[in-house]
Amino acid sequence: MAQQPLATTLDLNDIQGDILSGLPKKTETYIFFDIQNVQAFKHALKQFAPLVKTTAQVLKDRAAIDEHKKHGHGGLIKMTAVNIAFSAFGLIKLGISQTDITALGSTAFANGQLKDSENLGDTGTGTGATFDPDWDPAFKKKIDGLIFVAGDSHASVDEKVGEIKHIFGHSILQIASIRGDVRPGKEAGHEHFGFLDGISNPSVIDFDKNPPPGPKPVRAGALLCGHPGDLTSTRPSWSFDGSFLVFRYLFQLVPEFDQFLRQNPVVEPGLSPEEGSELRGARFVGRWKSGAPIDVTPLKDDPALAKDPQRINNFQFTQNDQTRCPFAAHVRKTLPRADLEGPPFNIDLESRRITRRGVQFGPEVTDEEKRLNKTQHGRGLLFVSYQSSIENGFQFIQHSWANTKTFPPQNTGVTPGIDPIIGQADGAPRDVTGTNPVNVAETLTLPVNWVVPRGGEYFFSPSIKALKETLAA
Ligand code: N7H
């Protein structure tokens, strides 16, 4: 197929709403499905496509929410937003040729995430072709597609899910349905360990007007296929305005994480044991629970800074120095900023940027779990990221950065260790350094994986045009 010219403008009516803007949500239901009857499905897709919320519509919804708040109206506007994505298996069922799947340029996508699970460091038994990850059985089945519905309440989302199920009828079989919820009260926006999330997603040139100070804005092609910045030149034209969606079903052992921090406070003059534990946790993440970056405020939290969009993401890290922020801290591992962008490497990180969506799932920690220091109810993160390349984005970050002990490169003679939040050590001890600011060479061995992957899949989130003209019939 002849290479199409790259799109130079963003058609916000063609791009699904979650990618650039994030669907507004208090709750979100993810439905993983198998296509049972291809012709009936393609027909139903025609009827379903107008329900898919575009970026332009999400911007309107967000403006309506802002207006509602400005006028001091209580409660939430009744609202839902639907998006859809397909695995390679699903696209093939819908008639996309093997040649086009190959031309998409992603082996990880073509083979599916189950085959990539060992490479990602997920725990399991066997090795190579016999590797069997410790995943929920649903994710070991072939999943063709994912429909997700975000909204203001369970009632609104359930009603929309009912409408969608009616459209698809028996053309699909539900493999799994997972409900995620924003955490309640003042924990809203915070993930289950308690840290504010959703702070640092890439600003996209020509989309995000007046980006706040922080990492360099990216060209749209870092996230969207067929735009400048997309490094794959073989894309079929139907993939333009689409993006690869990585889904990960990540459980979090919150009582165990909290107990470890309580038992391992940073001991420093002037810090109470509670403050020492809080500091240890902040050094694992690279941010305080408020979201304030430790690279800016290394010894105590600064909630006022965290509320200031001009300051919350305005830091770079200092090469070869982990007194303020450990090399292994989650946000340094997953976006090392000046560690790579500065001399002598001068590496542009645009192709490594991903935008994270997703939502928390599971209940709040109960009193009994706190008492026993043991998880009894499943909870965690329904992780979603978008990028124009799984290999350059999510896969590289997890495999070559988070799980790699020697990353980021530095010449202090101290090995950084793995990312204490998501790093997998392939059976070896989960060692980290730098988490004690008084002695950055001290190695801490982490007893368990506090983040436990239990499934996932690689999907493609197509444009509205591709949905209507290429996939539906
Ligand atoms: Fe992470 N956490 O609570 O510690 N993440 N993450 N993540 N993460 C970030 O900056 C967390 C996961 C990235 O631009 C924050 O928005 C948890 C995976 C990237 O500076 C917090 C889980 C991958 C960034 C967390 C989890 C990433 C980032 C700070 C799993 C990719 C932005 C808030 C349960 C492989 C880095 C913010 C930047 C930030 C947490 C998963 C990547 C608090 C609990 C699997 C790129």
C-alpha cells in the first residue's frame, strides 16, 4: 500500500475522545468481548459508531462541566462517554488483512499481550512458549475488543451499557466486565496507595493551548498514527487518527505497602517516624501524596505547590544526583527528563511519551485489612495508556526502564535498582537504592510486588472514519 501523506491538522471529530482529552468520569465500565458473528457485528457497529464520543464532543462536555461548577450548581451533570478499541485478533476477524496488521508496525500488538507477559516481567510459571502468567483466566482467552463507558454515576453508565448490549445483541460474547471508580471524597484523583495521579501527561502541540511548564510538549504523532512524530512509515491510511491502547489489570497490595513504609521510615533528625515513612513512600514515587515533586521539595510535602499548575510539573532532575529524587523513583524511571535529555546523551524523549488514562477499581481498605496488614479485597488500577508505538512507549518503559536495574544511566557507581512501584525483577530480589536521602548508596530489598499484574491486552483505538468506513458494514 502506498504511504499516505501525514495528517498535518488534528481532526477532533475523527479522533476518539479518550486519547487527547480523557473521558470525563466518576466511574467507568470496561467490557472485553469476543466477536461471535462477524456480519451481525459489522452491521451493529454502524449503529454503534454515532455513540462513540469524539475529542470535539469531550471538549464540549468539559466546557459544560466547567460552566455547571462556575454557577455553583450542586451535583453532577448526567453524562456518559463511550469509546471502542480492537485487538489484532478482532481486526483480523473484521477483515483487516495480515499485510495491514504487519504494516501497523507492532509485533507486540500483532501477537497480543499474553505473549508479551514474560517479557514485561509478569510473574508466572514456565518459560518461553510454555510461559503461563499468573493472570486472571478471562485475560488468557482471546479478546477481540474493548468497549468502555465513562460517566457521572453507576446508573448513567449502566443505562448506556444496556443500550450498547442491545445494539450488539448476540454478535458479541462478553468475556469480562470490570467497573472502575474514582476514589471517594478527598481521595478523588488519588490512586490506591494514596498518591495524586494524572498529573504529568504529555502536552500535545496544536491541541493543548498554553501548556504549563514541564516536560517538552510532543507532536501529535507521539500518540496518534499518521501524524508528524509518528515514527512508523508503513501505516495503512485507515489507521490514521488512531492510537494503540494498552490495557493492564493491575492489583495493588495497599495494606502491605503501608506496613512496609511504617516499618521502614527514613531516619533523619527532625523527622517523626510517621514523617520518615511518608518520606520513604514519596521517594518510591518521586512525588508526595499531594502530587508535589520531591525534586522540588525533597524533605517535606508542599500541598500549596501541588495545587499550582505552573509548579507541579516544573522540574528536570539533576544528572548523577539522587539526593533530591532517587534514580529509581517511579516518575524518574518512567520519564527520566534531564537524565537522558541533558548532555552527554541529548536524547529526545518524544517517542517514549505515553498518555495515561484509566481509573481505580475495588473498595477502600477496610479496618480489618488495616489491622491484619493484609489485602482481602481486590483493588488497584485499570491502567490505560495511549501511544503511537507500543514498542517505543509502554513496552519500553516497563521492560527497559522500570525493570532494568542499571537505568537511568549515571556515573555515581551506585546501581539505581528497579522501579519500586511497578518494577519486576524476574525472580531476583527487588533491590532499590537512593530511597534513603542520608545514604543514597544504601540498598533496600523490597519484600513483595505491591503491584500485581493480573491481565491485559494490546488494542487499537481507531478513528471514527475507520470505524464507519473500514470496520462497519
Ligand atoms: Fe505510574 N503511583 O501511584 O505510584 N504513576 N503508576 N505507571 N506513571 C505516576 O505524574 C502508579 C504505571 C507512568 O511524566 C504517578 O501523573 C501506580 C505503569 C508515567 O513525570 C503516580 C501504578 C506505567 C508517569 C503513579 C502505575 C506507568 C507516571 C505520578 C500501578 C508504564 C508520568 C502522577 C498500579 C509502564 C511520569 C503523575 C512523568 C506517573 C503511580 C503504573 C507510567 C502517583 C500505583 C504500568 C509515564
